[in-house]
Amino acid sequence: DTRVQFYACILYPPSITHHSPLRRHTTMQPTPTIRRRTPQSKRVRSGLLCHASSNTSQNGEDGIIRRIFELLPHLADRTCVDVGAWDGRHLSNTFSLLFGQGDDDDEGGERSCWKGVLIEADPLKFQQLQALHAVTDNICICAAVSCQVGSPRSLRRLLSSVGGENGSSAEALEGSSLSVDSCNSSRKKHWRLEQDFDFLCIDVDGIDYWLLHDLLGADDDGIEEYPNDASNNKQPRNTRLCSYRPLVICIEFNPTMPMDLIYIQPRCDSIRHGSSLSALVELANSFDYVLVETTVFNAFFVQRNLYEEYLKEEVPDTSIEALHEVTMGTQLYQLYDGTIKLWGCKKMLWHGLPLDETKMQMLTAEERQFPFAPDDSGGDGSIKNNSAQDFEIAESAIDMSPYCKQTAYYLDYRITTQQQLKAECFTKLNETLHRDGFALVRGTNISSSLCNSALKAAKTFLHDVDESVRRCCLTTDRARRGYSPISTENFASLIGEKGPNDLVKKFRIGPEQVDGGEENEQKCLSSLHQPNAWPNEEVWDQSAEFRSTIEQYYNELRVAADCVLRAICDGILAENADLANSLKVVTESTCGVSEKAVDANNHGANHTSILTLLGYQPGSRHKKGSKGFMNPLVAAHTDVGMITVLLFDDGKCASLQRCASSTAEGEVDVTWADVKLPSSKYLEGGNDPVFVANVGDCMSELTGGHLRSTLHRVIPCPSASKGNVDNIVRTSLGMFVGVDQAAQLALPNGEVLSYEEWRRRRIARALDVIKK
Ligand SMILES: O=C(O)CCC(=O)C(=O)O
Ligand SMILES: [Fe+2]
């Protein structure tokens, strides 16, 4: 039974090490170690819990209930009341009693000895409930039970209407909008609900505490107070309604509440908080009931005298600690510097949303300092600040693991499915892209050491070696492969503007051939598939190492970038199913991406993704008084393809900026926001790498503009480029994701053309600008 297994893994949570990205640590970087110790539990598992099993119940309740009644004296007839009965079957704790199922000894042939009253507020579910019980003597009532004092829909009044002298008393139900199915049914045998009926089950997701309180409760609540309705000529009456004393009670509590919390939700029908287990235990004890077991959501109580006589041996310790363990709890703790940390269940149980630590902070990253630290803390106080900022940036990045990793350890308490995690991921990603046009992503499954090596290799090639090394692999075709020297490209043209050439050196690699054998060889000559141009080993002795590092980074990042693209796509489709046709080209290109996340060779073989290494250094635009002072190093532009996934180092001479104004493209007063990544130190510390992701023109067009391709640029930073800053030059690695060149794009405007044609048209427009 999968439910029992599910139940077992909640009650016996595996010793989860929370594989947070912060886990890998070295002595270089002050990263915390965060793991989960399996605490010593006082929870007793030898009692009724041994009998937990589910036929229709959610977490083993069926078996526990059966065991309790096995221990109590045998009776030929038993009665139960189920408040919040739903359709009578789904997650029901009374179905197995009433229909005699799940009873191994019973072979299903014998009739159940149980009769019941089933109450359900939802009219549609009630219909199903009624149909289920049509040929039984069970009584179904459609009513939203109320905890308002004097309400005609109080549980006590509803139950008192069952089996009055003339069967169900229609009179007692007057003035309330509810229906009892047995009223006019001649086929049903009328029966009376005794005060000490056998089993009460309450599950109404809110006022459960008050329903129990009022049913067992003080006499006052039993006084019938009909409103004095003059038009009806009805006199207020004082009729004492009996209180009830069921032998056994099963009632739902809020499983996120700590064991030492007594939380009683307000006495109000429309409020849905739930109450804590401790509150229910206090209430039950006050009416001489004893807690005998709990499951994830439900508590079981038995009359004290029955407990003493029949259950004490099986359940010797009735303390909450012995009978419960909070498995859905969420805790906060504080670090000395004022960081608020989250622990335990990191998801909103009833909304399915992740709990976001970054939204729970009281202090900004800069404000987080220990207030009592000695003034001279041994030097550079800014080091701490920087790393705090790095963590802040990293934590704001969207965790792509549901798309990029295959492991299951991030399934919090195993309640969340992979699909739910993916949904959380794409929702957050697309929200961020909507808001900022850019997003930071982590959890890509790419190691920090690969990122480091790739950045270092790129920096060496673009900045340290002699220009002759770079020139030996000069690009031959429109800057698609190999080296493209400084001031040879013009990104302003990409948005149809005339401007000076960009001051950046580039080196590009991409896919070399199309999958599919010899007949496709022709295609290899297309602009998107051609041989890469690597520096000659005779010219540069580190050439082979450079090549293997960059190739490895390319292979792994291309797959990760496909995962990001897939997530964006899933997010768009979740909201706009009608874009499925337009986005088919992307879903097909990224198909299998999560199944084979680490298999670089095995999917998307016909992709056209290009990796560009970019090198920036101080030059004329950094010099005050020079003509081009403060002109962008890369002019404002939008990226052309599907998406871009970018990584860059600490180099201080240049800064990436995204357009941050909501004003339409082309308007004069554009405001710019810096796009920041955690520092290189953070990456060198072995932490999970963070990348920048943004949407390109083609993807934007395919989504009918749902996601925009945001304007961005790289500007010079003159002040940071002077003095003895050791990291002045800046290196970045841009992965420009493209799909199969032959893939047919079905644009939302109805036009159909291949990806290659689309690109050619896009670039031709830009070239026109340059020619003019
Ligand atoms: O180097 C960077 O940070 C961004 C470069 C860029 O936007 C591009 O090459 O498209
Ligand atoms: Fe760009």
C-alpha cells in the first residue's frame, strides 16, 4: 500500500542531509555546514501505530481505528458520525467501518455492524455521498456545520435531529438550509443516535476544535435559541439538547504547529487556521478523554474509563511526546549577524509554495553585522561584507535543480513531486524574467571548478597571451567561429542604431556538424555549423589545455542552458497553452533534457548554440577627455537567439547593465541596473555557480512577446580601472542558445520559416544599418 509507505516515510523521516548548495565547502571560503541530525525521538512506535494501515484513510487511520475497537468490548451494533465526510470514500476514515472493507477477517461477505451519520457541506460531494449510501440505513446530511453559538447548524442540533421519535425530525431542521436524505425515504430504517455513540470523526479544516468543544460541551451551548422571527410567529424556545459522549474520537489538527504551542483558532465559521494538537489534548482531557495515538494530521481520543480498562496495556504512555512527532514543522533560527534562517519543512503546506528565506529577512545584506563585534576585528571588515553579499546574491538566484539534476534528495520530506518542484522553479524563473528581463540561476549541476577553469583559461587567452596567438585563429566568417579582435563588431546595429564599434575581444565556438550522416554534410557548410578555430599548438603551448577546458565548459553549459530554456518554456505554456504550437520548436529541441541532463552528447544534437568568450580591458572609453569617454564597450542591444546564459569574473573595468525602465524601447530616458554575480572568491570557494540568464529575440517572438528580450549593454568603469586593483580586466563567457537551424518556427502571427532563415533575416536587418 503506497499510502502506508508514504506514511512511514513521514513518521520515520530518513536521515536527510540537506544538500544545499552551501554544503560543499573548503577552508578558503567561510561557508557554513548545514546538515540534519536525526534527533533522538521520544515517539513510541509500539502501540496502536503498529496497526496503521489504509484502505481509504490517508495515513493509516483505518488500521488504528480497527485496532481500537478490537480492544474495546465487542458489540453487535455500532454507530459513527463523520463530520466532513466528503464523498464518503476519498480519504475517508469511516468508509471501511460502514462498508466492512479492509477487514481481513471479514472476507467481505459479512455485513458491517456499523451505521453512521455522515455530514458534508459541499453539495456536489454530498450528491456522491448520498449515492454511495443510497441502499444503506446510513443518514447523510448536507450542511455546513457551524460553531456560532445558538446556530441551527450546530453539530449538536444536527445530530439531535437524527432519529427523533418520528425518525429524523424535520421540525428540528426548520429554519436552516440543509437537507437530510432520510427524511422522506421510506426504504431507510429509522434509527436513533445514542448519546454515547461509538465513533466520532471530525475533519472540517478549521473549526474542528469548536465542533468538538460544543458537542461534548457545557450545557449553555445546548440551549436551543431560535431567533424570534415575528413573521413566522415563532416563539423563542428553551429546549435542552443533550450533549454527546462518543467512545472514540478522531479529529484533525494542524500538523505544522509545534508541540508546545496551544493554538485555538477563533470561534468563527469562516476562519480557517486549524488548532494545535496540544489544544485538542487540553480540550479532550477536560472532558475526560485520553490521547491514545496520532497520525500526521489526526489525533485519537478514547473515554478515560475505557482507556483505563482496555487500552492502557497497549498504550501505557499517553503523553503528546510519546504519541506524536512534528514532521511538517518549520523553524526559524538566527545567526549572530542578524540573518534569519529557515529549517525543516520549507514549503507552504496548503498552497504548495516554497518558503523563501530571502523574503524573511529583517536586515539587508549590508546591515547584517554582529552588533557587539570588537572594533578591530583583525583587519578587513569588508571581507565579511563581500561574502555576505555574495550569499545574498546566490540565494536570490533561482534553483534549477529540478530541471538540471536527477537526484531526489531535494524532495522535501518526500511530499513534493518532481513535477511540483519544476512548477515552483519555472514560476519563479518566469516571474523574475517578467519583472527584470534578466534572472540569476543556480543548481545547474555545473561544478564551480569547471567554471573557474573556464574563466581562467578564457582570461589567459584573451588578455595574457600575445595578440599573435589570438590572430592565428582569426574568424573567417561573420564572427561565428574563432577570434574577433577589439573594435570589429557593432552591436548597436542589432537594434537598428548607428554607433561606434564595440570595444571587446571575442572568441567563439559552436557545434561542428549536424547529426545524421553523410547526406547532411552539405549542411555543415551552413553558417551555424562549421569547424571551430582553435589556436595553433605550435604558436601557443597551452593551446590543448585551453581547448579541452573550453570544450568541456561548452558541452556542460549547453545542456544546462537547454534545461533553463525548457523551464522558461514550461512556464510560458503553463499560462498560455495556446502557444504550444509556436513553442514546439523549443520543446522538441529541449526534449529529454531533464531525463538526460548530464548526457551532453545525447540530445539536441542539431542545436546551434554558440559559446563566446569576451574580454574587456581599459581603453580610450575609460579616459576622461577622450572622444569616446564613457561610450559603452558593448552597445545597448538585445540578444538574437533563444536565451543567453552568462558567467563573468570580477574584472572591474566593465559592468553589464540591463534596461530597468518600464518605458518602451527606444525612449530617451532609459534607466540601467547593474547585473551582479557573486564574486570570483565565492566561486573559488567551491560554491554552487550562479549564472545570468536572459531571453533572446527569437524566443521573445515565439512567445508572442509574453517574455521580452531585454535591452542590455556593457559600460566602462573608469574609477575601478586605476590603482593597484589586481582584477581590472574582465572576462565573460556567454552561451547563446539556438535550436536546430532547420527547425520550423511557427510564429504566433502565422508565419512559418526555419530558424536559420529567421536568423538570416534578423542579421540582415542589422547589416543594413551598418551599410547605411
Ligand atoms: O559580457 C557581457 O557581460 C555581456 C555581453 C553581451 O551582452 C553579448 O555578448 O551579447
Ligand atoms: Fe548580449
